[in-house]
Amino acid sequence: MSDIAGTKPALRWVVHLSVVFLVTLWVIPTLGLLISSFRTADQISSSGWWRSLFPSEQNLTLRSAAPETQVLENGVYVIQGALFGEDEQATISRWGISSREVDAFEPGQTAELRRGGTITVDAAGNYRMENTEEFAGKRGARIFVTAELPPEFTLENYRKVLLDQSSTDSMAKAFFNTLTVTIPATIIPILVAAFAAYALAWMDFPGRALLIAAVVGLLVVPLQLALIPLLKFHLNIGIGKGYLGVWLAHTGFGMPLAIYLLRNYMAGLPRDLIENARVDGATEFQIFTKLILPLSFPALASFAIFQFLWTWNDLLVAKVFLIDATGQTTVMTNRIVELLGTRGGNWEILATAAFVSIFVPLVVFFAMQKYLVRGLLAGSVK
């Protein structure tokens, strides 16, 4: 039975709820990654990103002023100051002078120092050390505090990842290397596949059906089967590891889908339009460049999205055909893998690097997503 006007069948509600669930499942981790990239390491380790707008309790290791700052008051040597800066607002709940007992004292209580003297810390972080004998040493005493700190956001993570060339965490070079790989590896297969798709859709020649079948068959061939033979071929002809090799590899691996997608779209265009252009004396090249390409923009854009995402997020093909021992041609995916090994505890750096790596694909997807469904569904129905 047809749907009653003004009502929706249960199945449609299930589809809508499923879409909302999938979108939420994708958006929440991305939002968490974005927020974490602006937080400090201490805040990330002490609370989840969903509590980033609320004060968090952290265990901090601080030091008092150096003994050289001590003054003599009424026969007692005194060192006093503040554990937090003037612009820092924190409330201490517990404190201690030993790493084994970081919460031994409450604010306002006095502790006996191991090297002699006493220390008192209040809730605001102000301390006073007293001793009948002169304080010795070059560094101040360690003070362990449990304090509630206000939320803090910083751009230092992005500065270190993108701008600080001297930092081992920098991804600036890997970012531009990834662009160098991705842009040509997206444009080249589109150009080649567009010509091939037009020929398979509108030009009659012997073996056309076999070529279409071969293209469909190549869609199911795993690219891993061709990695080693293709690398050996590149080495034998002198290409070796480099940008040219990875461009050709991505072009070859992306070509079957590109031809299949564009051919289906072009075959769905009105035949009268093509025949009228031929009657008017237009050549095949003129028909292709002035009629087919402008009309096929949705299909071109949809494949460009897929190819850009695949090449930007690729690690396997880059490791095989591009990255060498010098590390000068590393890409962002490989750089993040290296950070996981060397900076496994620096979650603020990892979160920032990960969000930088997904930011460009997000921009490309949302800029061209309106063409995605049109390009994929074209030619699938009549």
C-alpha cells in the first residue's frame, strides 16, 4: 500500500535514526580530537575532553625558590613565595614533600623538611619555609600538590607541530610532502580515465566490451598483489623510489574505479546531444572537451573526493614507492606512526598531529560532498 499523506513508514524512521547514529558516531571522536589538540598534557592526563570546560584536579610537582633567595628574620632563615604565577588560579586540596606521600598534608599544615626546617603551604599555593640554620643547596625543595586548576587551552601544540622546524614533533615537511603526493595522484588518473571513459561510452571499436569487462574485473584485484612486482619494474626502468613512482602507482591503482565510474556517468548522458554535435561537424575531441567534461563534473568531483582521501591517508603505497632511509620524503601518515613510537605519552602532540592530518580531507569532502551522491548514482538507474 502507498504511504498515507503526512505519515512516514517505520522503515524510513529506521533509516533516519541509523544515519543520525552513524553521523554521531563519527562526529564525537572528531570533536574530541579537536578539543584535545588545544589542551595541555596535564589536562589531557587528568580529565577527558568532555570535561575540558570545567576545572580539573591535577597532581603537580613544583619547587620552592632556591636557597639563595632566603632572608634572615629575627634569627630565622626564611624562604617564601608562591607556587603558582600571578595569572594562574589554582586551589590546593592536598600536598606533600615526598613522592611516596604526595597527599600527606592539608593546606595550612606544617611539614618537617628532611634537611631541616619546616614548610607551610596554604590553599592558594603560598608557602613559607623556616629554619634556624641556613638553607643549603642550589635548588629549591620539591613540593607535591593536588590542585584544582581552571580549564586551559593553548595554541602551543600547533606551533610545535606546524611551525617549529627544530622540534622532533614537527610535521610541516611531512604536510607538504603529502600535498606533493596527493594533488598529482588525484589529477593524473582523472585526466587519463576521462579520455578512456569517453571512448568506452561513446566510441565504437573492436574489443570495447572486453575492455569494459577487464576494467570491472580489476576492481576486485587487491593492490597488495602488485606492490612488489611494480616496485621491481620501477627499479629496473630507473624510476626507483620517489614522487614519480608513487604518482604512477596511485594512478594505476585508482584507474579501474575512475574509468568505471566515469564511463557509467557518461553513458547516461543524452545520446541526441552527442549525435547533434557530430552532425554540426564537431570532432570527438571537441565533443569531449566542450560537452562531456562540463556535464560530467559531478562524477569527476565524486572520484576526486575518493582518490584524494585514499592518497592522503595512504601509508602502504608511500612506504613501498616513496619513503627512503633519509626520511626526507616522509608523509603525514608515516610521521604519525613515528610519533606513536617516540612520543607515545605526549597525547597533546599526537592529538594535534592527527587532527592536522584529517583537516584537509574534511575541507575537501565538505566542499565537494554535494556532487558525491550525484556522481555515484548516475548511470545506476534509468
